[in-house]
Amino acid sequence: MYEEIIEKIKERLAVKNLNVVIIPHISPDGDAAGSCSALWQVLDKVGINAQLMTCDYIPDYLKWLKRIPDAISFQNRQKECKQWLRKADVLFMLDHNTIAREGDLEPFVREFKGETIMIDHHPDPDEVTYRISDTSVSSTCELLYNVISGIWGKEIIDTDIANAIYAGISTDTGGLSHNSSHPETYRVIADLLALGLDKDYVHEQLYQRNTLSRLRLTGNCLLNKLTIDEHFPVAVIPITLQELDVYNYKDGDLEGLVNIPLSIEEILVSVQITERKDKVKLSFRSKGNIPVNLWAKEYFNGGGHLNAAGGQMPLPLNDVVQKVRETSEWFFKQLKIES
């Protein structure tokens, strides 16, 4: 499908003495960090000088991925980020469809003079020099596997690169529970196993490492904060900034929480609403063919995938919770699911 574009990218990256910048979306998740880790390792192998930079910070729970600890953040190394953007020939946008999702880096990336390569699986992508965008794949990491294989051959993938790619596939599908029904996803995973993927190690790093404070935060959310809508099959978990402080919250501590209410038989949609210093963030998850990206886009300045979407609002937490409740009727009427 993308053979022609991949061939053009291959020709561009064959030029000697290239400088490359890699940028994920703001608040990188497993797919963003996994794709950045995998690509950076490959570029290292072929002798291309590259640097990963982020608007904010990559969560601690993803720093086991190779090369990720070497990323530079615009928050504390602005000068270096600007220098890299000035000298880079090629910029990779990974796991995001628009420069607007690069946070504080956005105005400087808009001034970038080189060529931009987007590899992503979100709808409505920006126009860039080379774009590989496919909403049908499970994750950017699955798409990146095909790009790497097309440019350098799958033989370049070793255990660490395979681990990074699989981490993105696993986290972006909720452990292969959604957006993962295409046979090709499992063919990629089978290839990764053949190339050295240490699946047990990846699962241990992603799903079997907890702190006492994280477990207590999760317990508090499920026991004291989880509510079920009286009229619609929606679970809501509002979390205050004060609660995050009480439980010594670190980035990644809430990973996977929003999926838990979907285990309740009658619940079709789960919404996690988290208060931050300057905004309130929303995470939507759903079962079956319930398009929560529609809800996130219509009312919460967001979007995403059919079963997994996000949004944000510059409003107090209680106002956002109320807005979710008020718009539930609109959303379910779109689906012809009545109360």
C-alpha cells in the first residue's frame, strides 16, 4: 500500500551525514515511546545521527525501552531542542497526526526547514513531505514495523527493537483487547517473536510492576470515585489533583485504569476524568462498535480511535463531569441506544 512512499523515504535516508529529529505527541504513551525507541535504535544501527525530543517527559514506566532515557525535553533543554531543529535534515512525527499535538514544540517545528516524515494511525493527518498514515492498523508501532522492514529489511530488528515495537502494539490495543482484530497484527507479532521478541519481559515491564502508592491510588479510584450513570451504560471515574498528590502520583500510574469498568457486564463506555494544573484530561474507552472518538471530538476538544479516545477541557473538574453526564443522552441517541 505504501511501497512507493517507503521507497522515497529509503532514498532520502540513504544520503550521507543526515541529522534526524524524532518527535512523539505530548504526554507520550506506550505506542509513542515504543515507536520512538524502535526507530532510534534502527537509525543508530545504520549510522544516522538522530535525537529524540519531547515537549514534556516520557513516563517512568516506559524508560526501560532502549534509548528512551536519552531523550531531551523542551521543558529543561530548550536550547538543545532548538539547535537540533535548526540543524536537522529530516523530522519524524511518530504517533500523531498534527503538529498541534507537539505542545510547546509546535511553534518551533512549524519553522522547520527540512523534510517531515509522518508515521501514524490517527484520522485527519496534516500534510507533510512523506506521510504513512493508516487508521486500520492497531498502532503506530505495527505501521513502523512495515516501514522498517520495507527500508532496511526485517533482519535489522533485534530483541530490543522487537520489544519496543511489541510494547506499542500491546499498550495501544489494551493488551490486544481492542482495535486488534486484523490478522496482520498477529502476523507482525509472530515475526517479532521469530526476530527475538522477549514477550514475557515486555509484559513484566508493562503490566507487572507496581508501587504501593499506585495500587492505593487505583483502589481509591475504584472504591470511592467510580460511578455508574443511572440512565446510560457509562462508568465515570473523576480524579482530583489533590488525590494525585495524596497518592504521590507519577506519570503512568493511571495507565489501564479506564479499562477496568468495561469488565462490568452492562457497561459499554468508561470515562476517566483527571484534573491537572491547567486543564482536565479525559480518557474514553468502549466495547464493540461504540465510537467514543465521536463523543470526544464533538464535546471535549479531542478524538482518537473507535474504542479509545481522549480529550481535554479548560474547565473545573466538576463542570467536566457534569458535561459528560449531560452529553451522554446525545451520544447514545447517535447510536440509537436508548435509556
